[in-house]
Amino acid sequence: MSYSRLNVSVDNKVGHIQLSVPDEYNRMPPAFWNEFPEALMDLDSSGSVRAVVVSSTGKHFSSGLDTSSFGAAGAANKNFDAGRKAEAARRHLTGMQDAFSVIEQVRMPVITAIQGGCIGGGVDMIAASDMRYCTEDAFFCIQEINIGMAADVGTLQRLPKLIPEGMMRELAYTGRRLFADEAQSIGLVNRVFADQEAMMNAVMGIAAEIATKSPLAQASTKHLLHYGKEHSIADTLDYQTVWMAALSQGPEIAKYFAAKQEGKEPEYDDLPPR
């Protein structure tokens, strides 16, 4: 499948989505909001992709939302009354939010690799990912406050679960840039690399290691981690007993020990297609 804003590939069960319009700083116009979730769901649908890396091309990861994404929706509904315009605007925004919620909904871990600026919608995206890595020249900016609006595609909901709340509020209220060393110190990114080549080599290595593990166990782990973010420890433990009673009927553990006895690495079946 071809895309106008992305390059998508699969190698040895690792999917790779690249934002591919560097001369536009990988901004996010209307086409992006359709293509990105479609690409991610397409990778998930086969059942054979076990990890996904989202990276970018050029100087900056993404300059974020293109204002045409709002303008197009407004133009399409210009003849309606205020109430109907508002209803259409709500659905439009929900669709944009869903484009990044799919990162949490797919069955495999999603890793983001960030260089240069990660601004506005870029922060919304990376906040939904499982892990984040960046280069020394990277910076993060909740740009929305600088243009007179509140961030509305997931940043305000997800970042407080990733970094200290006081720092989250400072970034959201001031719109200042958060640079790589500080991003690592507060836990937004796992590691900082000297340049993009070093980062991509390391991140692809992490994704490749993930791809060697049981995809059933990976999908279970991801689902349970997300469930735990919204529920108490007691509720999550109760839910986990039911979840594991159902999914532990697969042959994963037996395959692991049988392979180890033979001095081999275990090989696991793919997940069923969606």
C-alpha cells in the first residue's frame, strides 16, 4: 500500500513507519490523519508484525498539526448553523484523537525515535507510544498554548502518566522547549543518542529483540499495562487472573523450555490476523 506522507516497510517481523515529507518538516495535514492509523492497523492486521518503529526523515521529527486540518473541516461545514458546526467539529477532533489512540490499541509494542523538533501533534503521537528514544538535538514543545489553544489530541491526557505532573503543567502552560537531556532526566525518553544513525541502529535492535519473544505474551503484556493505567492495582490483579486463565492455554511456555533443552532459541507462531 502506498502513502503520500509515510514510508512503510517490514523486515524480519519488525514494522517501520517513517514520516517522509522532510521538506515540510513532516507536518500533519488532513492526509496524515487518515494514513497514519491506516498504516499502523495494516501492520497489525497480518498478525506477523511483532514490533513497530515510528521514525522520521530530515531535520525534524514533526512540526505537528497543519492548520489545514482544521480549515478543511470548517470549509466543509460552512453552511450549517452553529450547533451543527460544533457537532461536526467534535467528530473531526475525535477522529484525530483516534489516529493516535490506535498506537495503544494495536497488539504489538510501538517505539518512537525522535530527532530535532517534536512539536504539537508530534508530542501527541509520541505520548501514546510504548517507548521513546531521541537524539541530542531533539526538543519537545506543547505548541498549542503558544497559538492560543489547549492541546487536544492526547498530550494533556497521556503526558501526566509519563512525567511528573508539575513539569507537565509547566510545559503545557509555558509552551517552552524541553530539550533531550531534560527529557531523559524526567523519564520522557529512555535514552539519548549522539545522532539519528546511532539512534536508529539501537532502536531497531530493541525492536528486533522484542520480535523474538512470544507475540501472544507481548500482546498480553501491552494490554495489561494499559488496563492498569486506568484501574487500581487490586482491580488489575483481578482482571489479570481472568486474562491469563484464558490466554495461558497456548503452547508458549512449553515451546520455550523445549527449545532451551535443545540449546535453541524458541520460535513462536504469529498472532491470528485481524
